[in-house]
Amino acid sequence: MKNHKAIAFDMDGVLIDSQPLHYEIDMAVLKKCNYSATLDTVTPYTGISTPDRWPRYKESLGLAQSVDELIALSNYYMTEIFNNTNLMPTDGIVDLLRFLREKNIPTAIASSSSHELIDMVLEKIKTRQYFTHFISGEDFKKGKPAPDIYLAAAKSFGLPPEECIAVEDSLIGILAAKNAGFTCIAYVNPSTHGQDFTHANHVITHFHQVKELIVC
């Protein structure tokens, strides 16, 4: 991939295999709301930010609780579950981040998650030092698949979007990257269910394959 000068990473499902935790969080909230959820209930919402996700749940499932109540419950269970989980970086991701740093390729986090969760995860998996920018979906009115988060990433790099790469594991994220004009690499995370990768420029199953795609 010639002429690409920076790379932005989604966090959940890319840096860490955390999507099962997000499914667990959503099912815990729905259970608290007396709705008997299954994995099939929550997987369609993969990659959607918390502020965008819970209004959709409320409308589609007819939940009695207000959106603010649902988000507060989600934040409570998120903090509890993530704090009590021994998070580990995805296999191969730290090696890739070291490689990018050695090649002086700037990197960013471009995650739908909150700054609080981004900080928590990066501290737990000891990878903050590899990133130059930290961009959260909570800073934008429109979450993924809107391009806003990736347009902000390109701006933070000081580069046009066509010179940037995104690494994503969900359809929502892939569409956000493509809508922004990024080249998108889709990582097939076995824990992230039912995702369509046909819009991605490249599809990988291990992060060593990213090295092979980047021309330095």
C-alpha cells in the first residue's frame, strides 16, 4: 500500500479481544431491565457507540427505561466487568505496534469507546506509548459508520485521508473508515460475530499480515 503514512486502530476487537465483554455488558443491562437477551439479541449492535446503541435498543426492544438510565447501567457494568477482567493484547498487535514505531509511522486510537475506557484498556495492556493520538467516539455527535472519527484521525495526523489506513473488525467501523476516505484493513476476530468484510480493502486473520501490506 504505497503512499500511506499513518495508521489508526479501532480498539475493541482489534487491540483486545473485548467484544465478548461488550456482549456481556449489554446482556447484563437488558437482564436488569427484565428483558431476556441472548447473544443473537446483542450481536447486531457490534461496533456502535454507547450513545448510539442504547436508543436503538430502547426502540427495537420496547424498553421502559429512559436512554439516560440505560446508558448509566451500561457504564456501570462496563466499569465493573472491565476492571475485573485480565485483559490481554490481541496476538501479534504489540509486535506490529513496535514495528510501526521503528518505522516512524504515527498511530492513533479511533474507538467508539469512551476516553475512560480507552485509558483503562491501554493501561491494562501497556500499549499507550505506541500511540500518538487518542480519539473517542464520545467526542462526536455522529458515531460510526459516520466518517467523523476517522476524519478527526486524519486531521490529527496532518494528512489527507487517502494517505491513512484504518484497522477495524466490524462492518460499522469499516464503513466509517471507507466513508472518510481511508484504506481499510479488516481483522477477522473470531469472537466478533456476523460481520461483513466485503467493503474492506484488505482482510487479515493475524497482525503480522499488516507488515506485509505496508510499504515503508
